[in-house]
Amino acid sequence: MMSQFRTTLRNRIDDVRQAITEARQAGDGYAASLHHARLEDLLHLAARNDVDTSRTVETTVTEPADPR
């Protein structure tokens, strides 16, 4: 059961990272900021449940895009 949770969580993190990239490429800083906030929530959830996210976050940009 925990293995499925970990897999799902990592997949959601990957999806949000992709959404951040797409929003930035589209010039939508607001959407990128919203996705970044979601990413932070998912990373906190992972940390609370001892899910290793080093593979998923190694290329994650840590600063949200400027929403202007």
C-alpha cells in the first residue's frame, strides 16, 4: 500500500513540475506560481511520510516565476 502511495506522490510531483515548465514557457507567471505552491505542498507531504523525492526534485526550480 505504501509503495503505491509513494509512486502516486512521485508521479504527482513530476506532473506539477511539468505544469510549472509549461506555464513558464507560455509566459503565465501566475499559473507557474500556483503550480509551485502545489509542488511545495506535495514535497511537504512527501517529507512527512518519509518519501524520498531527491530523484524528482533534482531539476526543480526552487523559486516561483514572477507573476507579473
